[in-house]
Amino acid sequence: MLTEIGPVDIEVPRDRDASFEPVLVRKRQRRLDGIDEIVLSLTARGLTTGEVAAHFEEVYGAKVSRDTISRITDKVLEEMTE
């Protein structure tokens, strides 16, 4: 899981009958919403996707692909057009 403080390992309990409903981290969620805000802030300041990826690796020790960064910014653009 990618968080504002860097990568965090999460142990998910086994759930054969699918009755477990997580509260803090949704099922199949790979990053917290705060990461999106950081990406948008850095992009708004004029950083390229490569520079944002390098920033995450340098500051947080987390690898975030350029494609993921583009998907985050594209999601916001879609919401703005709606």
C-alpha cells in the first residue's frame, strides 16, 4: 500500500466466505487518497510525470510509474469536464 509516508505492508486476513469488509483500506485499493493529492499538487506546480515519479522515489522511497501518475491526473480532468 502506498501512503503519504511511503510504502506500508498490510496483512489481509483470509476470508473464504467473503464476509470481511475492511474499514480503512478498501478491497483492492493500492494507494491512499492522499497520494493523489500529492501527485496533483506536484503536477500543478509544473512537474512532469517523470519528475513526479523521481520525487516519490527520492522522498518516500516508493516507485510510482509514469502511467499511474498520468491516470491520476486524467481522473481529475474527467471530473472537471463533468
